[in-house]
Amino acid sequence: MKEQKPLQSGNSRRAFLKGAATAAAGFYLVPRHVLGGPGFTAPSDKIVIAGIGAGGKGQSDINAMYQSGHAEIGYLCDVDDRRAATSRERFPKAKYYKDFRELLEKEHKNIDAVTVSTPDHNHAVITLAAMQLGKHVYVQKPLTHDIYEARMLTEAAEKYKVVTQMGNQGSSGDGVRRMVEWYDAGLIGEATKVWCWTDRPVWPQGIKWPEKGTTPPKELDWDLWLGTAPYKEYVDNLVPFNWRGWWDYGTGALGDMACHIMEPPFRALGLGYPTEAECSVGSVYVGEFQRGYFPDGCPPSSHVTLKFKMPSGKDLEFHWMDGGIQPTRPEELGPNEQMGDGGNGVIIEGTKGKMMCSTYGINPMLLPTSREDGEKVPKTIPRVENGDNGHYAQWVKACVAGHGSKEFKELSSPFSIAGPLTESVLMGNLAIRSYDIRKPREDNGFDYPGRGIKLVWDGPNMKVTNFDEANQFVKREYRGDWTLNV
């Protein structure tokens, strides 16, 4: 298959977007900002949403926004007609596009907000293009594919004064808030170690990229799906889910689950940028005693250790484990008591005790589980209506109210919070990818210079200071003329 010429990126067409004419007449609902400018409340008290990525998680996101009662789904966009089919049936009045750039170019004056539920590698370009047009954005986790992208979106959210939220719905749950209250009350003292683990991946990782490409399905625009990623021929079983295990598109088990699992300790302990990172990864064996080297893909399992500075100046040891690896079972946990939810969980160790929760911060408990002093701690943090299920409506209502409103200030995961969290998650991936940097030796063997060292991280400047080769993973080079115009 010959490479198709990549289409021009949405951001490089910004000048044209700014001068675009109003959308076609006859649209069934006029957006709030057209009726009365910023801050105006329409009689319907609703916003018009464009759903970019309309299948799978995108479908559930769009449905949840609509069910809030304050949103109309005016537009749908997906590069794969098969994935968009159910949403198009559910919202038959919504106008459909395949290319988000065309959607924003033609319809931006009819849109209040955008949801982004695409593969990770295209999150940033879509989100920034929408924010630059003044659109509120809801973006699935992880916020971005790269650390640099996360920083740029965090800064853009403040610059363009739009309402933002990342799709880590557990951040709106009661469990996270209870753990913050317990920690602030001093029930476990100062945190010294954190353990986060997951049984993901449940998709192929640590395998060789297929040698032979195939013809894409006619319903899928493969060039648009690739977007910012390097050109490769389409291969079977990559779409719609298994892209997660390949670095060009996904962010592995960390990207898929860490925004959910790292959220409770990140929020409870008030963490910022990590200062160090190191890791080890699981091996894949092909043939007899021969390790497979597949740098295109995420490893089958990993153990990442990050270091953070606590307010006291002491170091916090933060562990991430995936692929089924789990921490040592706490002595305080009884033999018949479940650790986390079994496959996933969090344990925070402090100078005076420990606390534990499941994915999304669900089922928080102090260890040993017989401790009852947690019940005496008052609830000081307002709860989100309907908990984690209210994460979507919280964003919609904040969009209706506008940037700077009371509702805006109550958001659970705006980019000001989600961005730094995502950077810490992706720092783990930077360590994993650095671990597999390989250099040939004169004896036909290989050296792995990224192993056996702790990467020292300058968070404010987004730079590894003691191993420069690792910095190639801070920011990707986009394909063709795709660009992130910040």
C-alpha cells in the first residue's frame, strides 16, 4: 500500500477557521454563546456538544452528557463509520463528520463544547484546536500521549478560559474525598510509600509488530485514524482496541488505568511533579532462552518507582505495578480480606498507619479494617451529585455556567489538576521506554544505557537531567504537517 499524503492539520488552518462563515442555516438548536455572548444563559439552559470519537467509550461519554439534561448532541465525528453507527442511530439529528478539522472549520460557531474520545495519540491536537476556538472540552484519560502535550493543554486551558475535564470519573467519587479527609485529619500520619497496581493489560503487549499489512475496511479512514502517528500500513486487530499496546498510538497499562488508580493518592497527598523515576519491565521470550526485543510496543508488565517531595521535605516512594504484579500483602490485612479489588488497588503507607482503596477510589478503608476512628472524621469536602456517575453532568453544568463560575470551581478533574497527574503517569512511560534504549557493541552484543539508573527529573522544565537520551520521549515528532500550534 502506498502512503497517502497526510491532510493538513487543524491547527495549521487556524487562520482559515477564524474567518470561517457561519454554519448552514436551519440548525435545530442555537448554541448559548450565539444567543447572548459569554455568560448568557439560554432559555433551554443547554449547551451544544460535538462528540469527536463516537464509538466505544466515546459513545458512553456522549450518552452520559445527554442524560445530564443540559446538553444537546449537535454533531458527531468518527474516522470509522462502523464505530459511529450506534451513536448516529441514537442521535439522528446530529450532523456527522469524519474529519474533526472539517467539523471545527464548518461548525465552530454552532458548538459550545467538544468531547474527545479518540486513541491517545490524537487527543492533544483535537483538544487544543477546540480550545483555541473557545470551546469547552471533555477529554478521555489519559489527557495526552506525551508529557509535553499535557503541559501545553494545561497552559492552554488557562489561556483560553474554557471549562475542562478529564475522563477519570473516579475523581468525582465519594471515596477519593473520604481519603483526602482521613489524610488531612492525620489518621495515617505523613505518607512514606504508595503502592498502585493493576491486572491490565488485557490486550496484546510485548509482541512483534505484524510483518505484513492489509487493506483497511472501507468504513475506516486509515490516514485520518493515524493522524499524528508515523505512517504504517493497516494491520488486523489493531482497531478498535488493541492500539493501546503500541507506543505510536497508546500509552499501555499506565495510560489506560493509572489516571484512575493514581488519582486517590495524588489528590490526598497533594503531589506535584516527581523528582526521580526508575523501572523494571517483564521479559518476552521467543524461542529457547531468547528475549524478544520489541521497542515498538509496551512491555507485558512493568514496575515503576517514582519519587516525590513531601511538604516536610522528605521523599515519598511511589510504586506502580501492572501486568498482574502486586505489592506484598499488608500485615494488617486479614487472610480472607481482599486487597484492593483483587486485580487493582491502592495502598498508602504513613508514619501512623495505612489506608487502601479499589479502582476509582472505591471502597476506601483504613488498615486494619477494624479501625473505626475514620467514622469520626467529619465530611468537610462537598460531594458530587451521583458521585463518579455525576462526573459528566458536573462538567456540562460548569459549561452552562461558564468559566470562573461556582460550578467551574467545583470541577473534579480540570486540566489544572488532570494535566500534572497525566504528566506523572507519563513519566512512568518515559522510564519504561528509556529502559529499552539499545546500543550495539563491537562484539555484536548490545548495551542498554537506560537500565540501572534513576532518571532525575526537572519537572518545571520537562527534562531528564542525567540521561539525555530519555528526553526523546518527552515530546513526539508528528507526521507530515500535523502540528501542535501553541
